[in-house]
Amino acid sequence: MRAGNRLRMTEPEQTPDLEVGGGVTPGDTPPAEATTSGLSEPEPDARHRFSTTGVATIVAVALLVIVFGAAVVAIIYEIAGG
């Protein structure tokens, strides 16, 4: 099948079970909920609240914010004539 043929087959007028406006006929819609419930196995509990890399990332971002904040204050102080 060529790409042009596939595109023509997906037109709403050519697709079976679609009404004139593009909607589906009653009874042809999928169910509102899945038929399975829950997971097959329980998720393992985390041993720590944050991993080492997570804590390091938070500390690094906090340090960057402090450094940039201090730079902004210093620039404003210099502009103000301090």
C-alpha cells in the first residue's frame, strides 16, 4: 500500500462506523474504565526520602540562587552609588 492510499483511507468519510459529523455511533465507543485494576506487583518502598543525587542537586541549585542573588544585590548597590 502506498502512503497516499493510507492517507485517503483515514478520511472520516471513508472510515466505517463514523457518522457524518465525524462522531461515532452509540455502542462503538471504548469503555470508560479499564478492565484491570491495580498493578500486578506492589511497588517497592523507597528506603530514603531523597537519594544522594537528589540532595546534591537541591544543594547545588540553592547555592546558585544565593550566588546570583548576591550578584544582583551587588550590582544594584553599585548602580545606586554605593
